[in-house]
Amino acid sequence: MNKISAFVAGVMLATATTATAGGILTNTNQSIDFLRNPARDAAIGLDGVYSNPAGVAFLPEGFHLGINWQYAYQTRTITCNNPVFALGRKNGGNTTKIFEGVADAPCIPSIQAAYNKGNWSMQFNFSVPGGGGSCEFADGLGSFESVVGNIAHQLQPLGATGYDMDGYMEGRNYYFGFQLGAAYKITPDLSVYGGLRLLYGTATYKAKISNIMVNTVGGYLDFGSFLQGASTTIDAGIGQVNAGISQYEAAGVPAPAELTTKLAQLEGTKQSLNALQKYSQGVNLLCNQWSVGVAPVVGIDYKVGHFNFAVKYEAKTQIHMKNESTVNEASEIPAVNKFRDAEKIDEDSPAQLAIGAMWSITDEVRLNLGYHHFYDKDATWYNNTQNLLDGGTNEYLAGAEWDVTDRLTISAGGQLTRYQLTDAYMNDMSFVVNSSSVGFGFNYKASNHVTLKAAYFQTNYENYDRVTSKEPLVSDSFTRTNRVLGIGCDLTF
């Protein structure tokens, strides 16, 4: 019965992990050109203000403005297996339950701008390089329900036979990026870039466990009423044991060990029940976070015959998210303190290295290759969760473009993303899994000054399976879906 107090720890630990939402995943889809061909790291185009800023210096002189709009629809699905789910009123005796979250981002904007004059290119970029929407789990999560199920299981000696509850979780996370820099053509074939990226991070997390009910032989009781009744029963038991001990003491002989042991057990149970009283009405958490960070960005672009090579490095951005929260007091549970009001939490954006190559087979056909590495383990996250990873993230990209006519360009490409995950790092609040993505689309030059763009991008995710316990079997299977549609235009003056 002493384990009943794990309810508090379990709920708060599960809630606290929401803050990692989007932390490891950097958004690189900052243009429609990326959606139609992700391998843009050595391409020469206005979208290079983000993907290949040094290469933008090779665009014609004048002012170039790119406007992009993307709509993304994602799902996150966790299939949980836990024997205590069979005690749930809504679960029909099943030990397996599926929890699905929907992340809908109807507007992900980005803007690229460049002014080229002589050997110089002055550039500006606005994008959403992290987060980008909200994810809602309307029925909560397995980590929520499992702690309630465990409590029902542990309360069986006091007459509990099952449970009921309502769970809810929502996380919203945006990192708005503003990048300002300049590229310079050292020679007709070599250019370099330097700039600064400012990130403004904002997030809101809501978690709720409500309408907790305990099933008994007399039907379902709300959690508070059950605790009150159980406490009364325990008090009566303590009174009876104390009366027995008093009889032995009055006779001048020690009380039997069985009575003193039973008294200690009852008092321990009473203490555990008292600790649960403040959660009898459920659990509610609301936390808002914000922060600002700045980091340098450098790049180089070099042409050799029909080939173009480019490298870009974005330094780590130190982010210390400041909390405005309903959690006002420090807790003995470390995870809760992540949401303590006015605390500053480390949530760095990892450094990134991007390497690209483009081969112009003919004047109309180009092949592209790219490689990204994110230095996740060099970032600092709350409780040093980056140390739970086996290494940084790697991405491999390839694509092709074909100028069908002087006005129409079609392209397609793909991307493989490989994380170095561990069971210790994964949790149902925020998770990533290995994936493969494909994209295709077109550019249409409506006039000498206007180019229209449209593309579709889809990511197919693998499953990540984690076994927490074999006896009894407690396991989770994680996966996701992602579809993005984008339209945009480039203007040249």
C-alpha cells in the first residue's frame, strides 16, 4: 500500500515530459522548393537564403522576395499494453489500448528575401525552424491512464475492483526564426556567407486527469468519496489494533509482533491515503513558456565545371525557456520542478551541419545530394535528457529537377532520417521515430518577375517498440504520420 503514493509521481512525471515536445526535431522544410525536392543544400535559388545562403550570391542582381505557405497534418499513435488497463471501465477488459494525438498546423509561413548588387548579397529569412503547431490527445495518454490503473490495482485490498477516468493532453510549440546575413562572391566560382539567427520560442502545455472513479461492490464511487471511506475503514482498524495493544500493556506484557507490525502497515496505508487526498479532484496543469536565443550561421558555395558544392553550419542556439505556470511550489519529484513558475528550463536548438552537391547534367536537368547532421548530444535539455541518446541525428537526401520548358520546372526527391534513440529517451508525450520522406512539385514562371510554386510532401514513419517489463508485459509501440501541402511564389524586381 505504500506504493499508492506513486500515483502523484507518475502523473506529474508524465505531465512534465510534454516540454520535450519538438525538442529533437528541427524543421528544415522552410520553402516550397524543399517540399518538391528536399535535397536543396547545394541548389542555387532564393530558397537558399535558408538552405544554401552562400549560393544566393549567384542569383541575378536585384531584389528577390519569396513567400511560402504550408499546411501540415500529423498524427502520433502510441499502442500501449499494460495489464491494469483491463480494470478500466471503457476498455472492455482489454490490456491493449491505442492513444492517438492529432497535430494540425494550417499555416506554416516562411519568407526569404535577398538584395544582390555586384559581389554582395544581403539576405533575410523568416521561418518556423522548430515546432509549428499543436498536438492534442483527446483521451489522454497511456502514461496517464496507467498510473490510475495501478492505483486501482493497489487499492484492491480496500475493495477496489476497477477504475474510470477522463484524460486530456495538449502541447503547442513554436520556434520563430529570424535570420539576417550577407554573402560575398570572392571569385566568380566561390562565395561565402555569414549571418545571425534569432529564435523566439513559445510553448503552452495543458494536462488533465479528471472524473476519476473507483469501482467497488457497491458500484462506481468518485475518487474522493472512495478515499474518505477507505480512510474511515483504516481508522477503525487502527483503533482496534491499538485497543488490543493497550490490553497487553495493561497486563504488563509486550504486545505480540503481529499486532505492532499490523499497526505499522495500517499507519503506512493511512499516510499514503492522506497523500492522495489533494488529488481526489484530479490533476490539472497549465504552463506557458517563452525564450529568445541567438546563434551564428556560416556557409560556403563553390562551383567546379558542371558541379556545385555547398556547406552550411548553424551553431547551437542556447534557449532557456521561462515558465509561467500553475505549479508554484517546489516538489520532491524532480520532474515537477520543470514546470515550476518562473523557472528557466534548458531547451537548446542543436547545431546543424548541412553538406550538398548538385550536378548539372545538361542545362535543363540537375541532380542533387545532401547530408544533414544535428549535434543533439551537444545541446543542453532539461535534466540532460540529451545524454539518453546514442548520438546525433543524420539525414540523407537526394533529388532531381527538370526544366521541361523555359517556364515549367518539375522536381522530386526524398529524405531518410535516422535518429539514435534509446528506450530511456522515448516517452509518449514527445517522441520521434526513423522515417523516409518523398516530395514532388513544380515551379511555373508566370512572367519575368513572378514564379508560382506548388508541392506535396509525405513522411512515412517506422515503428519503435519498447518493452518496459516482461513479467507482467508492459510495452509501447510508437509511430507517426505526416503530410504537407505547400504553395508559394517568388518575386523579382
